[in-house]
Amino acid sequence: MSSQIMELQKTVQMSVMQSALNLNTATATDLLKDLPQQQVAIHSHKGSVIDISI
């Protein structure tokens, strides 16, 4: 009988943990969707020719 109770307790704990994980994942996904789109940073010299004299 006690082994059945322990198994039930494990099952309930796993169910609660799974529900919390799903809620946190959904919340994080919603937060990421709501973030403003990041603008591409313009690099000061990337893609241009630089003249270097040594």
C-alpha cells in the first residue's frame, strides 16, 4: 500500500512540474514575441575598403 502511495505522489509531482514547465515555456515564448524587432547594427567599416600605410 505504501509503495502505491509513493508512486502516486511521484506521479502527482511530475504532473505539477510538467504543468509549471509548460506555463513557463508559454510565458517565455509570449515575452519573446512581444519584444520589439532589433534593428541591424551598422558596422563602421565592415564592407568598405580601408587604406593602411605602413
